[in-house]
Amino acid sequence: MADTTTTEQAGPAGQPSLKRVMGSKLLLFFVVGDIIGTGVYALTGQVAGRVGGALWLPFLIAFVVAIMTAFSYLELVGKYPQAAGAALYTHKAFKIRFLTFMVAFAVMCSGITSASSAAKAFGDTYLAEFITAPMPLVAILFVIGLALINFRGVSESVKTNVVLTCIEIGGLLIIIGVGVWAVLNGNGDASRLVEFDTENQTMLVAITSATSLAFFAMVGFEDSVNMAEECKDPIRIFPKAMLWGMVIAATIYILVSVTSSLLVPADDLEAAKSSALLKVLDVGAPGFPREVFSAIGLFAVINSALINMLMASRLLYGMANQRIIPKQLGTVHPFRRSPWVAIVFTSVIAIGLVSFVDISVLGGTTALLLLAVFAIVNVAVLFLRKEKSAHKHFRAPTIVPVLAAIFCLYLVTPLSGRPARDYKVAAILLGVGVVLWGINWLVMRATHSEEDRQPIEPPVG
């Protein structure tokens, strides 16, 4: 059977398709850049505060759970090489539009919240090292700038990502190099690498609580499947690009965490909060100019926000094509071949978040919701085994999605040591999602013509 995934085809309703520009190398950089993002910069101190000096272990466990879930994503993107990712797989497996909408809502919340957090960090933290500028104006202009790059086209966006990812990796390699230099000169305390914070908690709770945080640093691999319609031959290139990207990111994370623990006690890392890596730099290389690392952080937040806004707009585009949300959100610009309506929509939401919402309370909650989404995807891949594909594609060993679903569900529960606030905020967010589903259901019924409309369930799910 001829491969139809690499050809340029007309999009839904005769409109142009998205432009296929991403080969294996650009996809690899997309995965690495999305995973690394700003997670390790922000989370190193928090993970140390929960587990102690052995902060490399939660990152390693998070990588194992993430790569098992990635196997499910790879099987599904090979079988259905379309935009919308987890929402598409949920829709095909369970055919419950309410569940599909809520999965999409959770993924979109994660992406836009991450981008909005990066926009605020850009103005509040990194740019503030160089100039004083009014907030939230800087964050709003930052989001608008990302929207323009996104609208310009995926080719320009992913090439920008390559440059920014190289800068990000360079910053983390500086930390690793400083650690190696310090250890070779007799500094560092290797005993910290096996220290666990068991005060007021068991070792298991210390590890799992820290892992639930570290897992947020490993997410991002799943965003790449939303770009399937802009990849050349996605069925062939996805397995190597995603798996190698995750291995590269995890290796860097573990080396950074080992370096941090060797040079700085866990209590000091926790006290430094989001500046934990600057603390490592100060201890390992006191004369190193902090401005250089701040500049690298500036580029890191730009990259993180750009990739998340790319993902969010493609998610809405794919959902519109599946007729889960109004088809207007899937409109593609005839010349730029980018989903411009979805780009505008997601950018407006991000501007609202940076202007009126305390985004810091959403971080742990979006990680919680993503773990629930991963559990659903791991179950969906098993449900969809009965639906045969006309082409060959990657297939995960059956035991892998089973174990991944169990681990993800465990990290969702309070047994993992997750704070109660995450569940309270999650309940509020899901309530907002239910309200939006109801509005969406009414809009879909009002705008779709009878011959164009598919049966739609009432919002009781």
C-alpha cells in the first residue's frame, strides 16, 4: 500500500493542509527542547527539598515511567499520524466526546500554563537581570511575539527551536563541566548522593513525592505527536527521534542533579528555589559571571514557551478536524499554512493568564492532570489493538503500557505524597473544563448544519 503520510494533501473541507517540513533531526531537536525547557532550572531545588541529596534518583525513575508511556504514544502516532495527540487517541479508543474534550482541556492547560509561566519568568526573573520593564506588559508582548513566530510558519518555528535548544543544552553543560572541574580539584561530597530526607516521612514517600515533581521535568515528549501532520514520514521517524530525544534529556538531567548534589547540600538547594543551579555555579565556579547563565535562562524560557504554544495550537487544530470543537478553530492560513485561528485563540488565553491569574498555583496541578492523561493513553493503546492498521508501524510490548498505566495512576494518588492543594486546584480546573464542554456542546449544535453534524452526546458524559 502506498505511503500517504508524506504527501501534501488538501486539509479538511478543501482547505490547505499543514506544511510538512520536519525531518528526523528537526523532530529530535523539538523533543529535546520541549523536555529540557525550564523544568530542570525550576525543579532541582524543589526535588532536593523532598528527597534529600539523592535527587538524581527521582529523575531516573521519572525517566523510566516517561519512556514507558512514550512507547504507547509511539504506537499510536504510528497508527494515527495526525494532530491532536492524546485527545485523538482517547476519541478513537473510547468514543466518548466528553472524555475526549476533558483530555484535550488538560493537555491544553498544561501547554498554555507552561508557556504563560515562561512568559512571566522572562520578564520577572531573567530579563530583570539586565533591564527594568513593566509587568505584565513584557509578558503580553512576549506572548504576541511567540504568536507571530508561530503564525509565520512551522519551518521558522522549529529552526528557531534548534538554535534555542543548543543554547539551553550549553547552559546545562556549563553546570556539568563546573561539577567535573570541582570534583577533580577535590571539592564535592559524594556521600550526599545516597542521602534521603526521612524526617517526618518514609523513604518510599520521599522518593515517590520527589518523582511526582521530577516527572514534570520529563514531560514534553508527548507534545511532539501533535506535530505529526507537519513531519515528513512520521511513521518512520518518530520512534528514533522521540526515544533518543528522551535519552539525551534524561542523561543531561541526571548529570546536572548529580553535580548539584555533589557541590551543594540539599537544604541549600531547596532554599535557593528556582535559583538552585545558580547556587551550584557560585559554589563550583565563584568567578563565573552570573549574567551569562541568566542570558541562557532567557533563551530557555523563550524556547519552552514557543514549543508549548506550537503544541497547543496544533492540538486545537486536530480537535477541530475531529469535530470535537468548532471547525473554525481548524482554519489554516492559505499562504503561511499555519492554523492561524487556533494560534490567535491560544495566544489570547495565554495573555489572559499572564495578566490576571497567579500561574504558580497551576504548576503541580497541570502535572497531576498530565499523569492522568498518560494513564488514559496507556489504556487506550491496548483498546485500539483490536483496530488493525493498513500500514506497518511501531508496536509496544504489551507489558509496557500496562506497567506505565499503573505507575502513572500511582503518581496521581495521594499515596505518592502529592500535596492536597494540587487536588483542590485540579477540581476547580476540571469544573471549568465541564463548563466549557457545555458551552462547546451548545455552540456545536447551533453552528453545524444537519448534514455536517455528527451525533453529539449531552454534557453529562
